[in-house]
Amino acid sequence: LREESAQSQEAAQNELNSLQMLIGQHDERLSTLQKESVQYQKDAQSELNNLQKLMDQHDERLSTLREESAQSQEAAQNELNSLQMLIGQHDERLSTLQKESVQYQKEAQSELSNLQKLMD
């Protein structure tokens, strides 16, 4: 009976040892997984921070481009206004020259008529 009890205790002790070894392996695996999880979270946070920086840079560049575009449009509008003003001035001068030319032609024609009358 003692021998059976000793064998039973030995079997129980072996089973306990096996379970403790499995628990140790499980604890090691759990510790490894926790470390990997922490590292993964750090990597993910770092990537998120990098993406946020890129988005901020993109937003800043977009803002700069919009500002430059607005300035460029304003400059182009100013140039267009200047050209339209010059065209208006040119049109006025052309009209004046045409009137003067018509007047000169009338005067020349009148002078020519007078000369022909004198020659007749």
C-alpha cells in the first residue's frame, strides 16, 4: 500500500512538474507577446506620428500654394487691368489721329481745290 501510495505521489509529482513546466513556458510566451505588443504599439504610434507630420507638411504646402496662387491671380489681374487701360489710351489716341487725318485730308483737299481754281 505504501508502495502504491509512493508511486501515486510520484506520478502526481511528475504531473505537477509537467504542469509547472507548461505554466513556465506559457508565462515566457505571454511575456514575449506582451513585449511584442508594446513594441508594435510603439511602432504604430511612431508611424502615426510620421503620418501626422506628413499631413501637417502637406497642409502647410497646400496653404502656401493657395496663397501663391491668390497672389499670382492678383498680379495677373493687375497686369490685365494695366493692359486694358493701355488699350483704352491707344484707342483714344487712334481715334484722335483718325479725326486729325480726316481734318488734314479735308484741308489738303480744300487747298488743292483753291490751287486748281487759281490755275484755271
